[in-house]
Amino acid sequence: MSYLVSFVVLLVSLVVAARLLDGMEIKGGLGSHVLVGLIFGVLNAILGPALFAAIGIGTLGIGFLLSFVTRLIATAIVLKIVDALTDRLRVKDFKTAFLAALLMSLTTSVCEVVIDFAFSH
């Protein structure tokens, strides 16, 4: 996927998580959503792999075996970091961040299937 399409999918996943979870809110309009998405996208691209590796090593390899859960934890940590960096995103606690990461992962997967289906026919 192109970077623009990937970013739009990221924004959709953030909006879905914020709408469905009581403990997560993106304050403001489209500009705030885009800013939060940009901050999250950049930090997740930089910190996500580092956190994944640190968790994997810190759990003596169990994190690598359970990579899906480890990626969710890394994403939740990045969400909490973005929450700390900007007042436009509010994530109540780590449980909410973890659930948001799960919803974002599911939303992204659904969007990718829809996009692939739309462009393959």
C-alpha cells in the first residue's frame, strides 16, 4: 500500500478506537486527528520495533513466540507516549491503550482486506 493509503487506514483505526472506547478520546476536529495520527505513526515506526525487541529479549524470547501480543503491548505503549506528548489525545490507562491497540489492529486488517478486494476486482 502507498504511504497515503496506509496513513488513512491508520487514521480510520484511531477514530474507530476512540469512538468505541470510553477511555480514549481525540480532542478537536480533523486537524487534531491528523496530528495525532502523524505523531503516532512516526513514533510507532521508530519505537515500535525497538519496544518489540526489548520486550522479546526482556521475556527471554517468550515475547517473540507470542509476537502478536508483544506487538499489541508495544503499540499500547506508543499510544500512552503520544497521550503524554499531546493534549489532543487522551488514553485513560494502559488497559484502554491495549484495547485500543487491539481495535486498531482489527480495523487495519479489515481495511486492508476491503482495499485488496476493491482493487483486485
